[in-house]
Amino acid sequence: MKKAIAMILLLFVLGGCMAIPNSRFIYDNDEQIVSEGDTYTYEDRLGTVETHKINLEFRGFYGTETVFSYTVPEAMVVNMDITVSKTVTKGRFKVVLIDPENNITELDESLNIDMIEGKYRIKLVGEHAFGTVDINVDF
């Protein structure tokens, strides 16, 4: 009887672990990066997030986090300037822009883009990343 209970508990624990999405394998997975939902963890995260500006220091970042989301109504064109400054001391880290057609553009320094109708997202993507990031968005 004790063996049967132990076996059931073991299966429950293993099954539960497999059902949890693993944010450690997202960095190179474009399908997961463009998904609407975010999966991320930080060991430590300090800084500020404002409407069009972010300043963060982070440690042990895994996954994707949407930090900005903008929707352009139909029949409009909006010009956006994005400036990114980042320092990565450990792991892998990138900042990406996702357009309405789920195309991914990695942002390294600055980008000027005419946004047409649709939803645009700026995401942080990391794999055991330690560092800092500053992002400014101007319209």
C-alpha cells in the first residue's frame, strides 16, 4: 500500500513538473517569443518602467517579458524612434520589436520605424542573463 501511494505521488510530482512551461528554452524559439503571453523569471530586478521609458538592472533573467505594447489604429501611420542601451555581463539577452505580422527585429542601438495599422510589442528576451538595459521610445 505504501509503495502504491509513493508511486502515485511520484507520478503526480513528475507530471506536474512537465506541465510547467520552461522559460529556459525560449531565447532561440521565435514561436514562443512572438506569443502574446509572457513566461519569465528574475533572480533580481531593479529599476523603473514608465510609459515610454525603461531602466532596469537584472540578474538571472530567463524567458520573455513584454515591456511596451502599442496599437496603431487603421488609416494612420505613426513614426517611432526606439533607442536601446544594454550591457550583458553574463548569459544571453536581447531586446526585440514584434510587428503586427509577428516579424521579429532585434534592437541593438536605435531604430526609426513608420508603424502602420496593428499591434507592436517590445520584449525583453533572456537566458540566464545578468546586466542592464535602458529603452526610450519617442513618437
